[in-house]
Amino acid sequence: MEVTKWLRTMDLVYVGTKFYEDNTAVPGNQFRQRYPSDATQIGRPIVGLPRNFYNAAWLQTLSPEQLAVLDIQPRFDINFTVDERKYIPFTADDPGENEVH
């Protein structure tokens, strides 16, 4: 899902802010490692999120009435600026890669 990749990249931006330019750690708590999961949660969906925060395949299964109840908002721009990207130590697609993009 598009938003999952964005949130993982946000984690990487945070990791990139935890080190000085000489690669020594800044004071404070270190980042929390998140692990991918296929777990699903059954319950009521969150209402009012941007369209790209919902699973597109799931949205296609909903009736017009169900879509109306979701009150889906316009897509949210989840692109990172050049300044934000400089804090990303590696990409969310390739966590084994160690160069700045």
C-alpha cells in the first residue's frame, strides 16, 4: 500500500536524524525497528482518510453507500522534498542498501 511505504520512509527519515554528520549518535532514544506483517485487523475502518491511505482493492469491493460513509478525502501528496530525502539513510524498497538517496 502506498501509505505503508510512506510511513516506513518516515521511519527512515527519523533514523537519519539520530546521527551527527560524523556518524556519531545524538543523545536520546534510538529508533524502533518495525517488521513487516501480513496481519489484518477486522473492525470498523477509519473514516475521513485521504484516498491513498485506503487499500485500493478493498475500496473496489465497497458499495456506493459504504464509500459515502467513509467520507474519503482527496489524495494526500506523500512525496518527500529534496531536503527531507537527505535524512534517509537508505530507501524503504531496499533496506539493505546503505547509501543516501
